[in-house]
Amino acid sequence: MVAAAFVSLTGISVANAQCGKASWYGPGFPGRSTASGERFNQSNLTAAHKYLPFGTKLKVTNARNGKSVVVRINDRGPYVRGRLLDLSKGAATQIGMVRSGSASVCIAKV
């Protein structure tokens, strides 16, 4: 799947992956309820997606460095136009995108 990440980052499907822009969220949200009803913990490997069912597991690969993490969908979003996914700070740390705030990624169901 990493090879697909370098082919297209336009938000279109590539094989079983979808590529686009991801951001991360966390500060100001710890302990608040997510859309799934669970408490948000920015250290957990979770993400927000607009329509995937809660509990869906995704492999998220940073297109710039090839680092991947498996996350579980537990919230809705992102609410910024053009974004594919919002990652928890813990997940963003795993793929090296905390400093930049956003990154081009490819996602695939696990």
C-alpha cells in the first residue's frame, strides 16, 4: 500500500486505499464525549471520519515518510474542507505529523 501512497494523493481511490489530507486534534478535547459516546483520549490510536462506521479500523500511511499506524474510528469529522481524516495526537505522533499539523496520507481498511 505504501507504493500506492506515492502514486496519487488527490482523494481518489487507489486499489483498496483512499488518499488525501489528514490533520490531528487533541488539545482541548480530553475527557469530552466523542460522537460514538466514548471519552476522548488524545493518546489513544483513534480517528474521526465523516461516515465510516464507528469501530472501523484503518491503516493510515504518511505519504512523505512511509510510517503507518492502525487507528479505530470513534468520532465524526473532520470539519475542515478538503480533509479526509482527523487523527488523535497519539496516532499523529506515530506517523510523524504532529509538528506539521497535517499530512498527505493514504488509508485502507484493515
